[in-house]
Amino acid sequence: DLARINALMFQAPIMASLMRKFLTRPPGRILEIGAGDGTFMLKVARRMARDWRQVELTMLDRIGLATPKLAADFAGLGWTIETITADVFDWAERADGRAFDAITVNLFLHHFNDAALLRLFSLLRPKAPLILATEPLRAGFALVAARILPAIGVNDVTRHDAVESVRAGFRG
Ligand SMILES: C[S@@+](CC[C@H](N)C(=O)[O-])C[C@H]1O[C@@H](n2cnc3c(N)ncnc32)[C@H](O)[C@@H]1O
């Protein structure tokens, strides 16, 4: 369901356009938080790889879902991946390695209230100069679109989650 929703919302092309706009030089290292099964970022990488070769991508999620096939798909683009299975807050409190050129995040920040977001951004601030986020728009038309998702056969969890995600989304 999430893969289809990402496609319907044009999340990968939107993220790719943000990357082109805000990262004017090819990045060496990117961190993705709340990366899920990694298929979203693979779609983004496919759009960027012609111009950005040899990117080191670190994908963090509290559920470890990456597969050898995923690593091979990225390798085919010239990108290397590292996966981290951890809660982002726990990881950010402890991690002190090399900084990243950017942190990317798709359909993740809306999980958190303002206090948690402030804490998250404060923890991530020393780790990269830039965060690129593609999140739900808290708007009437997005709520209507979320409510008609059953038309494409999404499951009960997604029916609930889509509406709640729009309500928890962002403006401005
Ligand atoms: C809506 S999914 C989005 C996944 C992916 N970005 C995508 O577009 O396919 C949100 C993801 O955030 C992860 N997540 C939620 N809270 C987390 C936390 N505190 N630390 C790390 N990952 C978390 C979940 O496991 C899930 O994979």
C-alpha cells in the first residue's frame, strides 16, 4: 500500500526535485531516516544516479527490512548502502561518526508532535547541514484523497493511517 501511495503522491519525483534544488553539488553521503523497506529511496536514486555517482547512502529504520537484492539494486546505480536498525532518537543521541551532506525523510515526520520534532531536529542538527522532507499536506483536498483510497483496494490499516497522516501533516 505504501509503495502505491508514494506513487500516487509523486513522492519520489518531489524528493528528487528537492535534491536537485537544494544540493547543488553531488553529495558524498546521505542519511535517510524512517527509510522503511528502502524501495522509496531506490526510486529516488534511480532518478538521481545519472548525475550523482558513488553516493554512500545510510538508511535507518527501527525495523530492519533491507535485503541483499536492495543492496544489489543500489550497487547497480553506483550507490553503496549501509542499513541501521534503530530508533532514530536512540541512534541520534549516540552516533558521532562522519557528518552527512543531507538527511532525507519521507512520510515520517508527521508521526511526531512538536516537542518530539524539536528534539529530533536538535539531535540531527550536528549531523548534516540540510534536511529534505516530503510529508503529508494538512489540507482538505488531501483528506478527501485519503478517504477515497479504498477505491484502489488498500487495507484497513492504510485506510486509517492515510486519514490520520493527513491530519498530522504540515502547512507552510
Ligand atoms: C510511513 S513509513 C515510511 C517508510 C518509507 N519512508 C517509505 O516512504 O516507504 C514510516 C517508517 O518509519 C519507521 N519509524 C517510525 N518511528 C520510528 C523511529 N522512532 N525510529 C526509526 N524508525 C521509525 C517505521 O518503522 C516505518 O518504516
